[in-house]
Amino acid sequence: MATIKDIAERLGIAVSTVSKGLNGANDISEEMRQLVLDTAVEMGYSSKKIRSRNTTKVCIFIEDRNMDYETIDQFGYELVMGFKLGAASRNWDVTTIPANLTVQTSEKYDSYMLGHGFAGAFLLGFTLHDDWIRQLHKTTVPTVLLDNYIPGNQNVGYVGTDSDEGITLAVNHLVAMGHKQIAFLNGSKNSMVSEERDVAFRKCMRENGIHPDPNLIAYGYYVPDCAKYHVPNFIEHHATAVVCASDLIASGVINELHQMGLKVPDDVSVIGYDDLPIAGQLSPKLTTIRQDRYDLGKSAALMLDGLIHGVSLSKLLLRAKFISRESTKRLD
């Protein structure tokens, strides 16, 4: 394991300068601090302060353009609360940090973690093209991702809900009610979980003897507004039901159908995904696929604990649950 002296010799600077860089002293330049941190990571340095601390310091990074988490009706809220519950039982000190593009481009992931004394992290709302996700292929920091997967790195694990099971529950429910012209409005295209759900939808349709119609499959975004760009096309191609990748998307689909003079579920059935509080507040109340977000957060803490202690965990998937309400109906 590299020492402070090794880093100083590599850079040709004083040991005291290296120590200042590692501990965030304000009497060296930001450029020198960054050089010290990057070199320490490259050489495999591990802070003695982190190794000897009685309370483990971890963080939750939230890409806040893609994940809302501040109120109970938002997807990320229960994830954060569940993780903090799991962390409390382990006496962890948890910091929640917004990690937008500015944060990701200003400092490398491993350098940020070392510089701030974090022993591990839970990442929410990141997409496959984000800078820090690309860096995770080589990270030495114990890291847990929601709905993203990094193959080949034993320091990184993935928690999520079984997308194949969730989409299968939705499609099978509609097929059993006589629907064959089933549309699928997915989330954003650069998301691993969106890709998984697309594969699951097409597979389940084929298993039910139905050829997936490309005109009834679309990628949108995890916001209600995306519905207006796709629902008219679905109706033009005779969709009798729409499976949505989130409850927020489903709320937009219901609104757009109403704007078109169509009734849910009399004319078109709609199924959401997540079981957010909004699902029970819509008119009609939304049939959906539940993700237990508290348990996802607690599972992330469980996985991170294992990674911190050298247990190489890859994937932890929770079961999906079908929640039947009022937004689906058997075809006449």
C-alpha cells in the first residue's frame, strides 16, 4: 500500500504538502490538491483516517436532474430514507450530495471520495453515459448503483427491482383481459433499466403469441409531459392498452387520453410502474407495479456493507409486485 512518503517522492514535493493535499488544507493551491489526490488514487493510497475511524463515513450521490428525492411523493425519497435506516443500524455517518454534471467534471470520482474521507457510496439517478459511471469500471471505492451495472469490477454492486418480472406481470394481466394491441411507453433510452424493460416487454409479448408492433413501442422520459409525443401515435395504431415505465409517465398518458376524448379504462387501459403515492390519487386510480423503495434503500446499505468488508457482491434484485386498481379493464 502506498504511503504519503511514496506520493511525495513520485511528485517531487514535500511530505507536508502531500498531507495538506489529502486533508483539504487551504494553504495550497486547488491544482496541487487535485494533483495529490489523483496521484494518491493512482498509487492505491488508503487514508489512515478512514481505516481507523470508529464511525464509517459514507455518502449518497444523487444526479438531481434525473432523481427527485426531497418529498415523500417523489421516487428517491424512500430510497434515501431506506438507506439511512440501514446505515443507522451500522453506525454510519451519511451525507447526501447532489452530483450534477458540474460536480462530475470538476473532480474524478475516486479523488472526490478520498479527499472527503468517504469509505463508500450509493449512487442514484445516474445514466450510463455519465462521467462518474464510466470511471466506475476502474474504481477501488466500494460503490452501490441503483438500476445500473458495472461488469468486472468487484468493488461495485447493483440493486434494483426485477424488471423482467415487473413487466411480465403487467403484460400478462392485460393479455388475460383480452388485450393484444398493447403499447409500451418506456423511460429514457440511455438507461440500463429502460433497456431491460424493453427486452422484457418484447419477450413477454412473444411468449403470449403476440408480435411486438414497433409502432406501439417508444422511449420517452420519466416525466408526464413525454406522453403527448407518443400517445396519439399509439391510438392511431389501435392500442387498447398502454404499459408505462413509471407512474409519472402513466399520469401523463391518462391526461393525454382524456384530452383526446378517450376514457380510462373504458377505451384504453393503463398500467404504471413504481407505485408512487400519486398512483392512488389519480382518476381512475392507477394499476401499477410496485417497487419497494424502502427495501431497495436498505438493500443498498446491506450491499455496501459487504463491499466495504471485502465481500464481492454483484446484483441484488427485489421482487416486483402487481397492484390492481381501476385503470385496467377487460375488453368487451
